[in-house]
Amino acid sequence: MRLLIFNLKTDADDDVLGFTTDWINGLAVHCERVFVITMTCGKIAVAGNVEVLSVGKERGYSELRRAFEFYRLLSNLLRRERIDTCFAHMMPLFAVMGWPLLRIYRVPIVLWYAHSHVSWMVRLATGLVDRVVTSTRSGFPLPISKLSIIGQGIDVARFRPAETETVLSDRFVLLTVGRISPVKRLELLIDAISSLPKRHSDGRQIVVRFVGNPLTSRDVAYLAMLRRRVESAGVADRVEFSSACSFTQIDHTYREADLFVNSSDTDSVDKTVLEAMSTGLPVVTSNAAFADIFDREYAALCQVPKDDVLALADRLQRLIEMPEDERHALGDALRATVRRDHSLEALCSRIIKVLGDC
């Protein structure tokens, strides 16, 4: 297979979209050649049979210039190379823009989309492409016959528990990773920790660590509000805000934590939860999409209702005070779920099958 991929950002170090490099390399294993047309380009760390072409957002090109570059790159590529199929990863815009040329060259398009928000662009792309794939039932809310649910893709070799037993630190760390944004509902965790004991029964201080950056001016204002909330709740010594780290380093951050918390309100699968599970961390989430992911015996323990601070605090307390061996066993079971249903290797095989069936 000679595959064309439309990608939003191809940067192995990016804290949010760095995983797409892993996906590209995972798909490249199954392909003779892979060509990536990306909106933005950063650190390139791809296999030898992959060529990355950027429309130039990282160079400051205007929208008009980027549109010109897209058509220049795509038309040149179609003239000089045989392309069998196209995979548009969270890029309905490129799927719509590229559809006329790809149709002329009889190149089918498969769109990956996994988010609860469906814009008019997504609706248009859905009507044009040959197939749509998503991670879970909640990842694509439109009822269409061309949809396939194929799971997520986590590199379980990268996101793994520590290979040697670590020395017990003097802190019990509740971790959350991702963009600092109102939709993440991070204030719920601040309110929850204010009602928890300051120390674990073994004497460790219970702390919350937020790892991520604000992106928009609204996010910056939200971060300022969170800092004020921390001060007013009197938990400044138990909450820390850390800047986002590169995707190539984030697995170490998971391994430094004891419990992962996700109070997001997106209702679409947050990959950070799966990454934490793969690292062997127990998790607590209010994200409804995980009802399709957790095995039944762990759902009641790992999932809480939305916007319910009391339920969140109660669940955190229960997991914090859970015997160490039981908490490790829970983490092992959650990792097994990811290995079984959401490994990168299995996902890439499923994507290739869908592409090959078009």
C-alpha cells in the first residue's frame, strides 16, 4: 500500500499531538511508502519510507498561502506518485479540500474523527469520504452507515510501568495531564482535594499535580482563576502547576504519580487516561466515553458522575487508602485493558484493514 496521510501537526515533541508520529510510524510498517501532508511541522522522527510535506503554518504562512501550498503539494504528489488510499486524521478540512483531486485520481478517503463536537465541516467531510473511523461509540455521534469503531492507539511499550520498584517518595501524587482549559473542569479536583486529608495513612503528603499549558486567552484566564481558587481553598502547599513536557518525556511523568484523575467534560476519549492506564496507574474519570472502555468490574471504581465533587472526593479517598498491593493490581488490570483493546499495533492493523477495504 502507498498511503497518503492528512495530519494536523507532525511534531514528535509536541505535548498534545506528538502521538501522531507514533501512529505514522505504526502505519508505515504496513506500507511501501507513506506521504504526510501536514498543517504544521516540527521535530520529524519518522520511518525511512515516510515523507513529510508541510503547508507551512509553522513558517507563518497565511490561510490563503497555506491553501495554495496544500493544492501545490497534493497535485505534485498525485502526478509523481501512485497513491492507493488516503487517511485523514482529525483533518476534515483537508479531506474536503483534497476530495476533488483525490476523486479524479480514484483515491478513496478514510476520515478519523473522535470528538463529541461535530461542526459543519465534519458533516461535509462525512458526506464526501468513503469511510469514517473513530475510537468509541461516543467519539462520533452522527448515525452513519459508513462508520467503524476501531479503538484508540497507545504505544504500550513506551507507556509501561517502571521496570524496577521505585523508592517510596514522601508524596502521594494525584496527576492530571493535558491542556489547561475550562472543558477539563480542573476546579473540581481542586475542590475535591480541599476536602481530603493532608496526608496518607502512611504519612505521605497528598498532592495534586497539573501538567499542561493554556493555549488561548480564555485558557490563560482560566489558569489564573484556578490559581486564585487554590489560594482561597488553602491548598497552595498541596497543588502544583507544571508546564507541559514533550510527548517523548511524558511517560516518565506518569511513572512518578500514584493515581491519575480526569474530570473532563468532553465525552470523547481522552488519550491521557489510556496512557495512564497503560503505565499501570489507577484512574478516576468523569468522562462518559470511558463507559465503553472499562471492564465492568472496574467501571464503578474508576468512573464518577460529572460535576459531582463529593463523589470525586469519595472515590479518590477510597483509592488513596486502598492497600498498596490492591492498587497495583488495579493498575495492572487497567493496563491489560489497554493492551487488549487499544494498543497502537492493533489499531494500525485495524486502520490498514479499513483502508484496504475501500
